[in-house]
Amino acid sequence: MLNEDGPWRVNPISPLVHAARTVPAWVALVFVAAPAVGFVWGLLTILLSVFVIATLAGLVALFQFVNWQRLTFWFDDQGDFRVDSGVLTRQQRRVQLSRVQAVDVVQPLVARLFSMAEITIEVAGTGESRVRLSYLTRDEAHLLREAILTRARGATPEGTASVVPEETTVLARVPWPTLAMSLLLRTSTAGLLLLTVVILAFAIRREGWSGLGLALITGGVPILTVFAEFIRYYGFTVSEAEDGLRLRFGLLKTENRTIPAGRVQAIEIVEPLLWRRKDWVRVRVNIAGVGKASDSSSGSNGGETLLTPVATRAEALVLIAYLMPTLHVEALDWHSAPHRAWRRSPVQFTMLAIGWTDSFFAARRGRVTRRTALIPISRAQSVRWTQGLWERALNLASVHLDSTPGPVRISGLHLDAAYAKTVVFEQAERCAAQVQS
């Protein structure tokens, strides 16, 4: 494809892939709708259902065929990437390659059956920061990815002779038993499962079964969550690549994501209570341009803000050091909240602390689930001092260093008020000095 002059189109069988992806939804719709309109399952109903499903999928394929004819992409004379698309409404997008954050290759299950892949281009500073091209062959997707990244780095490729390897050195790999155990031992999951056991025991003891419905909910929801996350993060691998760290994961839907080292704005190390005996941690990141993503615990775009879903502390520190070589987490000198902070946070007050080095600021909180958030001073958006009513009564205050949007929040909670003000002014001066230098 890229060996020819543009504009180019996605693969001709893309309409079939799009149609095939809708078949499960049509099947579910028919199975729900058929009894509702009075059909009794039999050979005639089955044949009619197959006809309806095939017709609906065919209509999707037809629409996608028209969309395929209208969708073209190319590199323009200014070196930017153009995408022209739309059936009812024509749309042309210009992707400034200087603002490209990452180019990822994703393989949903149905696309993988057709040996197809989807290209996702993340762009900074736009309202809709993502451009998708569905579908290319896997080799074409990697060739296009490398062409975009090469041009984004300021070089113009002289052809595309071969596929560039996805990864060079594997830095960390999450075995599936470790992933499954970590999801089951997560604080929220373990708590809901324990609640389920209590409800069942209470229901049996009282010789009543009214609590079983609630038990199915409290027990079923975490199991479904664990199952969904296990499928998503199965085979999670972190590899070193020329453009950053390459993440690869997924059982049914294989995703390849890139975390450019220079785009990481903040890091958080999460230690759930039941993970500590095994010295496991989860690492989350704020990435410039991926502001709407959240941690997987919320079920939304977790792969874009997770550096690793679970790893030993030693493995996590190696990955963090790759992204921020000058950061030494274990060398931080912590300054704890005063003893009177227990009146504001009786559970976690012994863990509340802040620390910093010449180039980093860190905040620690949480007892059941410990969280250590770190941010380079030069990447802080602002420094704030806040004091709630309860804090004011106890002469306490909190320090916040704001990062780009993301799951990581850097907040030193419930410090001595005078000390917190001193810290805010010092960190603001250090931030200004770092930016000027």
C-alpha cells in the first residue's frame, strides 16, 4: 500500500469486518425480540432469524462499502497526515505530525480473525484527539505506523521495504496467574466477595433466602469485573522501543499502545492491602494528550493510563526509571503530617506525607490502599494551597501540584497550615526556576 503514491484506502474487506462485528448484537436483538412479538422457536423461526440477521449485517456492509469508497488518507505537501471521510457529511482532518503523541495498532477479536488491524493516532491539543483507520492488514498497519512516526520525528522515509519490529527488549511481562490473583485480591473485589459470604451466611442462619438476590449482585459484579479486566490485560507485556515503552495486551482484543517517555507528566504507585505480602504494585501515569482516560478500575481506557496492571516493586521501579531516569523513589525524604491530623483522617493519618528532590515532588496517602504520586517539578501546571473547614479548625492545610488531566492526583493532605504555605511558595519558586532553565 505505502509503496504506491497516495491517497490510499483501508483494506477492501473492511466493510465485511465491520459487518461481522455487528453480528453478535443482531443475534442478541433477534433472540430478545422474537419471543416478544409472539414467535415460537422452531425451524421456520430459526430460518427467519438467520435471514433477518444476514439482512441487517448486509445493510451494515453496504453502508461501510460506501464509507470505504469515501475514506482516503495521505501525506500532504506540508508533510502532515490527511484523512478524508464521511458519507452523509464529508469531513477532512489534518493531523499535524509535530503534535502526534502516539500511534497504536489495535486488533479486535473479529478483526484478528480476518488478519486485520486498526490504527489509532493520538494527537495533542485538539478537542477530538484521536484518529482511527479501520481496517488494514497487520503488516500494512505497522508500515503506516512507522511511516507516521518517522515523519513525525522529522525524517522523510525513502520507501517502506520491511515491517519494523514491534518491540526490542522486553522489560516486564505479567503472567496470567499473577494477573488473575491480583484482580481477585484487589481491595474492592475482595471486599465485595467478603460481603457476599457474610450475606449468604446470614441468610442461611436465618433460614431465609431473601438475601440471595443481593448476594448474586455483590458477588456477581466483582467476578464479572475481574473477568473483563483479565480478558483485557491478558498477556500484558512492556517492551522497550525506539519511541518509548510499548505495551501489548489483550486476549480477545489485542492492543498495542505506546507511552513516549517525554509525554509522561505524573506517576502513581498503588499498593492495595492484600498485595503487600507479595510486594505487588500497580503503576498509573498521566500522559499529555490522553486527558480523558482513566484507570481500569473504572472500566474506561485503562490501558492508556496503566504502565502495568501488576508488578513487583522492583519491576515497577525499573519501568519508572526508564520513563524518568533521575527519579529515585526509595531515596525520597518524607515529611509527615502532624499527629493532630488523626482527627481529620483517623485511618490514614500515619501515611500522610510529602517529599521532594531537586527535580521531583511526591505525595503519599492511604492505609488500606496506599498511593504514592510523583511529578517532575518542571511539569507541574500549578501549585495550590487549600484549607477546608475541618482543616481550618485543626490548623491544617493541603498542598496540591496540578498535572495534566489523568488519573494521578498529587495532593499532600492535612499538613500543618504554616508548613504547607512554606512548601507551596518553595515549590512554586522551584517550578518557575525549572521552567526558566
